[in-house]
Amino acid sequence: MKKLIILLIGINSIIFSALAQINARTEKTVTNDAELGDRDLYFARCWSMGAVTVSNHSSSLISGNYSFRTNQVTNESNKAVWLMSPWVTVSDGQISFDARLDGNPGGNRDIIVQYIPYVNGQDQGHGDEELIETFNFPNPINGQTEVHNVSVKVPEEIVGKTVKIFFSFVGTGGTARVGFDNISIPGQYAADPSNDCLPINDMKDTDGDGVPDEEDDYPNDPHRAFDNHFPAEGFGTLLFEDLWPSLGDYDFNDLVVDYRINRVTDAKGEVVEIITELKTRASGAGYRNGFGIEFSGISPDKVLKVSGTEIKAGSIHKFLSNGLEAGVEHLTYIPFDDVFNVLPHTGQGATGVNVTPGGPFREIVRQKVTVTLKEDGKSAPGGAVTLGEIGPHNFNPFLIANQNREVEVHLPGKQPTSLADRELFGTLDDSSDQGPSYTYKSKGNYLPWALNISTSIPYMVEAVPFTSGYKKFFEWVISNGTAYEDWYLDKDGYRSDEKLLNIKE
């Protein structure tokens, strides 16, 4: 059996994500237009080539910013100058490409189109190459520069089979090179970059979305494929002080909410829905505070609907027809407009809810708010949102203080929505007038009014300063986050447990 030597230079240094692999497998045509601009990136996608590079040289350029360019083609061996596709499960149709010469005089030049069948147990799975068709550049080749659009039919015997398409550039005489671009092969990408680019195992895909059942979080739903959580494990904790721009008693228990965000994506990597799970654990104030979440930079018209919010009659908020808050620039939803909707006050003279040792306590109920961006595979009018567009980087939760929509309390460094009163910046204890990076930080020592912890932590007993429960917190703040980055953990000398409460479900 003949064997092909594949030059996979540097593939181990290239990161090829599972998502990119899945996207390629869901396409019905395998294409390559050289526009990645670096052949190592194609090696990482299981293309291979010998004596061929990716070039923007004008004499070989066919379209876009890059084309493939061969070395001088002066050999009739099909192993001297070549380019080979990844494993492809081919379908009926035409294999096509564009080609041209540099125009250097002398000899003849041909492109041999072949296929390599997969043979289990062979080196890299390669069987013997089989001829499909040969394209001959017209003779004489002297001075040729025109682009040839070449198309060859897929042989019937390989339709539905897994093969590689093997292009060889052969010739004699002269010094002409070949420009090569816009490759199109009917079929589905079938290579596994994580397994030496061998063909993907024939795995069950019940819903037909191109994601094998064993990798699919929703194997029976063609419109959903993956859960993408943050925090990655368990719940995080948000803690708020509600007297901004005054520091108040600084016990950080005016609103305590555990949260977990799941961005459900489909096989294309587009967000289908944002599922927000909330556990409102404490409300250490008499204020009827609300709670909102913004994903900065995402237009509201990319959302179809919102469900699961707890909004009372006569709410201070106004809403769009899709359930998002109206009058704001970015995607903003209000899980609850009054904390007592989800954590009712106990009465009995208590200052707040679940903040006094010995109780009485309210049971914590899990709330699920779903923001739908795609339904039955179709996006909202504003278009699709990719996974990278929604995450911790633009997660902007905030407290609405005591039914006053103009008073928002955000995490330090975050911006308020367009409904907030910015005239409050720089007043009382707030130092936000010093610049955008100093929003919601206090004067002098830059204490925040809101905290986002990536794990669930205890919170303070009512009216006990936060710094007495978490002893390293102040040092973390004044060091600008460089000292005691783990200040919230249960370590020796870090906490005063008698000053903390940890009421959960």
C-alpha cells in the first residue's frame, strides 16, 4: 500500500476548540479560501500540504487577502507539491477550486485531483490514492495569469464514504508556481483534531444537530446543544449595600443573592437562552429593594422573551413587549422589583429578613428567570448572539434602592443604566467623579458598595460591619486586589464565624 507523508508542522502548538470542530461538522460543504493567513492554522484544522504556503503575493493572489501558493512546480511526482483536505464524508456534487499561474515561462503545469480512502489500521488511515480527474493548464503556459475556475464531479463510488481530497501540482520545465484558492468539497467535515486528525467515530446523534449524544447536553433537542455556566461550579454570591452614595452601616447584607448563569447554546455556538438561577438569601433592611441584571453591549432587540420574573402590580418599572426593561440601552431584565416578592418579610419587629441570629427565618426559594434569544432555531429580529458576547465580562447586576428607579448600586467599576441618576456620583461618600474605573467606590479608601464572589459565602449579622466578619477584606481593598485575593475563604484568621450567617436552601 502506498503511503502519503503528511507534514503537520506545529499542530501541537495550535489550539483548535471543540466548538470550531463541531461547527465545521455541521456544514454541508467543506471549504478553504486561505483567508486565515497562516498555514499552521490550517494544519490545526487537519488540512495538510507539502511545498505549499499561504501567501498574499500579488502574482499568485486569486481573491481576498490570501491564496495558497506552491513552490516552483518542476516535478511530475504527485508527492512533490501537494495540498490535502481533512477527512470528509463526501456527498454527491462537484469539487471545485480556482487556480492560476505566476506566468513564468516554460514547460507544462497540471493539477491532479485524487482521493484517499480511509482504511482502518493503516498509517493515518490512508489507503492508496485514486485519480478523480486532471486539470491541464493550457499550453503554452508562457505569460498566463488568468484565473481558471475548475470543477470536477465526485465519483459515485465515494459518495457517503470518508475520504481525503488530494491535490497534486505537477509539471516540467520553467519555474512557474501555482496559485490555488476557493476550494469547495461537497460533504461534512469528519476529522478529529484531538485524535491526530483521524476520522471522528461514528457516534449516535439522536437529534441530528451534528453534536454526538455523548457530547450533547440536550441529545433530543436539535436547537440546544451545550450548557455554559458561570460560575463554572455551584453558585456565586452577590452582596449589596443599599445606602449608596453613603456607606451606611456597611454590613453588606441589605441584599444577598446567590446566582448561577447558564448560557445555553446550539450547535452553531449561538445563545438560545440565558437561564438565571437565583436564591435570594437575605434582605437586611426595611427597604423594598429591587434587583436587575444587564448584559452590557447586547441590544434589547436580540431577545424574544423573558419569563420567570417576579413583578408586582403597579411596578415602578416599564417593560418592552419582550419582557426586558424599557428605556435602557442594553439587554436588562428585572428578576424582581421588590425583594419581598421573593423573600417576604417576617414581621414580628424584625429589621430585615434572615439577618438576625435565632430568626425568625424565611425559607429560601430558588427562582429561575429565562431570557430567550432563539426559538425553534430562529433568532430575534436583532440577530443572533454568540457565546463570547455574553459572560462574566459584561455581567452587570445591580440593586434598585427602595423603589427609586434612579438609584442603582452596581459592582465597582461598572456603569449604571441610562435610567440612573448620574448626578449622585461624587456625592456623600462616593468618589465616582474621579473617572469611569472608579464608579461605585468610596472616597479615600475606595470601598465598594457591591461584591461578586465566585462561590457561595456566609453574610453578616445585621448591623455588624463587614470588616469585622471578614478580617482580610479591608487589606484586599486598599491593595487594589493584590493582597489577600482569597479574603472570603474559611481560613485561619480570615473570618469571625460568630458574626456570620449562612442561611441556604
